Amino acid sequence: MKRRLTLCFVGPAASINLRRWVEWFGQKGHDCTVLTVEPMLPNPTGSWRQIDLSGTPIGGKIGRLVSARRLASTVARLDADVVHVHYLRGLAWVLAAGCPRPCVVTPWGSDVLQEQGAFREWYSKALTRRLLSQADLVTVHSAYMETAVRSLAPGLGTVLRVGWGVDMKRFRTGLDSVALRRSLNLGLDDPVIFSPRLAQPLYNHELLIRAMPDVLRVVPQACAIFTEHTADDRYIARLRKLADHLHVVKQIRFVGELSYADMPRWYNLSAAVVMMPASDGMPSSLLEAMACGAVPVLTDLAQYDELVRDRINGRRVEHNPKALAVALVEVLQDEIFRCRCSLENRRLMESIGDQDREMEKMEALYYRLAGAMQRSHAQGAGACAQ
């Protein structure tokens, strides 16, 4: 029986993506701690713990320096088998100076992609590059992210693919969405278009609103649904104003910040799931939507090339409302295509997107790194004895 690992994670505990990762290892019996300046509220209970390093009344750069000092001392005190850095900005940069334990780094997207503002500060690119170069292991979620990382740090050796994965038991087809339809005042056959990404300008939700007049001329009962995760209130106000201006308000719903536990039902409700960001990594929401059988309608970013092929298991469209409207009308009117996509995308996620399989791969890597550290210590002790 393999020994219990002590794992230290550095990253935003408020993010469901990091929490899913940590919870998997906690539930396997490993000792898991997250060091963060973005804590989960309320505090986690059960399989893992967090240490909030932001608890200081000092703001700005001085506050960040205090948090950085706390991180360095806490990492040393925890004496973890492995330190795993998720999201390579801010607090994580402290470890660019060196980490006393085997260190894994996993970029998410906006921490290494120039077009998402990764390098706003004059020093950020150098620190991120050094953090990547210092790591014992770099993992990425997609081929596009590997290309971005290698471009940023050309001397890197092996970069391994470990995806977020999907909880295939939770995110599945066939879930009942009748109660959701009633709560939204929708008929049983009214087609739903779901835009699940963060309520931020990067994700271009206005493209769907601008597409809706053309969609409704052909499919008048269609309804577009927008979540309000981490909402930019001014952006939401602009979206509402645009919907009013285009006279599509009655066929638009803003549904607030949905819980992770509720997302499978929303994906099952949806005939099409729209994602039209200006830039992207490999979003968990796309994988989860596909596991639930929804048809992805995506902009033509290279990031999605390895996952969704146009007219095979989804639609890929130019970045404009007209192209989006044409694709949506085709999807909503073609039940056979939707059924084919549902079967293919579920099969694809079972093949390459299973969270258990991805985390088992990561667990093996943790053991390998921890074993290498143990062997190094043993050899050092032997040399001292001689």
C-alpha cells in the first residue's frame, strides 16, 4: 500500500477548478493544504485545509510582499512531499527564487497568455519564465497551452499533459431539467442557448445577444441564458441595455451565479452551449458541457482545435454575430445533428476527459517526485556518514 503524501498547493482556493483538484487528492487520503490569497469562503471542511496568506490590513505592494514572505516560511514549515503551483502570477512568483521541495507548476491561461493580459507589469514575464524554468515538472491542459509555455520558456524539457478532467458521474446526459424550464417560464420544447462563461468582457457575451434577432426570426421560441459568475456589473448593465435595444429582452435570461453542483442540469437543459471569448485556455466548462451532451458552438480559436471539429461534434464559427446566428439556427433545427454530437461528445469525454483518470496520472507523478526527493536525501545522508 502506497504511503500518504503531504501535498501543498499554491493558488486561488476560491476557484472551483483548484478545489476539485485538491478535493480529489484529499478524498484519496492524502494530506492536502492550499496556500492562498483568494480563500474559499466559508472555510473548507473535511478532506483539505487552506491557509489564508492575505490576512493583513496593509494593501498594495507592501501587502503583497508580506504575503510573499508568509508563503516562503509556510512552505518551509509544512515540509510537503510536493508543492504544486496552480496559476503562475502574484503569490506564486515567490517560488521563482527556488522551492525547498519538488515543485510542479500548472499554468491556467491568463497567467501565460499575452492576449489575456498575463504580463501587465514590467517584471511579470521574467518572473513567470523563471518559475517555469525552476520547476521540477510543468503540466498543461492542452496542446495550445504547451505551445504557449514553450514559447515563453524555450529551454524547458518535458512538459506533460494532465487535464482538469470531468466528474463523469456528476456531469452526464439524461438529467431532468423540467423544473428548470418551469422556473424560467419556458415551454417543454423551447430551445435553450446557454452562455456559461464568466460575466466579463473577455467572453464577448454581446455576440450572442446581437445574434438573437436573426435566430428568433427562424426559431422564435429560442431563449438565450447567461450566467453571472464573477460579474462585472457595468458589463452586465451594457448587455441588458443591448438586449433592450435589439428588442430581444423577452428571450434573454440572466440567472445569477450558478453553483457547481447545479451546472449539470443547466447543460442538460441546453440545446447549444456558446463560447465566443477573445482568448481561452482549455475551459472545464467546455469539457463538462460536452460530457452532458450539449452541442458546443465555439469561435474559431486554435485552442479548441484538438477537441471540437466543425459539423462533426459541434460548430466552429467566425467571430461575429451573423456567423454565430447561422450556426445556432442550424443546430436548433437539426435534431439528428444534436443527437449525434451528444453521443460523440460523451464518448470523447469518457475517452480523454475523465477526472479520475487524469488525477491518477497526476498522483503517479507526485509519487515519482516524492520518491526522487527521498532518494536524494538518502544519498546525501550516506555521503555524510562516509
